Amino acid sequence: MQILLIEDSALAAMQMSAAIKALGHEPVVVGDGDTAWTTLTETPFRMVVSDWRLPGLDGLELCRRIRQRDGEYVYFILVSVAKATGLNREEALRAGVDDFLVKPVDPEELRMRLHVGERILGFTRQVRQLESFLPICSYCRKVRDDKNYWSEVEAYFSANAGTTFSHGVCPDCYNRVIMPQLKAFKLDGPPGH
């Protein structure tokens, strides 16, 4: 997995990058928050490891921006020089941070955090896939919503997607359904034929 690593200290970036590579991942290293944001808008990353204090955007503001955009969930690990206080951790959690590491980063701690992040990203992928399924009755074509209520397809899409329908008859149904009905009434086809 490609992991965006944001670290302004060259030595810390080199150490964490080596640890990420040793764990079988591909680190993409940038040295400031503004470059990180530009990189994130150009390339999809599912996991970010970011220093808290950065030139330009700091780690918290970067995380806030990631959380405000649509798309795949990004697992965000925040790295700080000292153990964050309860107040700082609360602020970081409100910004959307998923996990914390303390510098100097212990490779075993990093491995565990990345493993948890991968698992959570796997679960979010499964949930997205399940949400993409639309339960529809094979007989009447009603659709079930999240409250286990069955409604007409048109009503469901109108409420959930703002879609309106215009009705017509496709050529297959015309030949299979309409034509036999017309013949039963001794009509050859639509008026004018």
C-alpha cells in the first residue's frame, strides 16, 4: 500500500520511511503540509502518517481538510514529539485523527498502527461494497430502504437520489406484452398503424 508520510525532519523522515518499506509498504515522503495537501488532491492515498507540527498546514489542519472531502476513507496517524496531553488528543480526535505515535517512532509501534489501519480500511471497503447493493423484490420490483420499508422504485430513487422518472415501454415489452393485448382486443398496433 502507498502511504503518504509527511515529516519536515529529514532524519525522522528517513527512519520512518525505512520502517514503512521494511513492513512492505511504499512511502511517499513530503516535507510540509501544503505539499501534502497538493499531493493528496492529485493522488489517492488510503493512509497518511503525518507529523503534528509542520511548515504550512499543520497535521491537524491537514486531517480536517481530508475529513471534509468526499471519497474513500483515509486512515490518519498523527506523530508528535511528546506524548499528547488529554486536551491535545481531544482536539486531534475532533479533527478526525485515527491514531497517534510518539517520536522517535518505534518500528514495532508503527507496524501495529499500520496493521490496525489496514484492517479498518478493509472494513470500510466492505461496508461501501455492501452499501452499493440495492435490495429489490424479484416480483413486484419494490426497493427496501434502511428502515426495512418497501417502496416503489420511483419513490425510492426520488427520495434518495432526487431522480424523477418518465415512463415508456421498451421494444421487448411492447412485443411481449402490449402486442398480445392489442391482438386480444383485435387491434393490430398503436393508432395510425
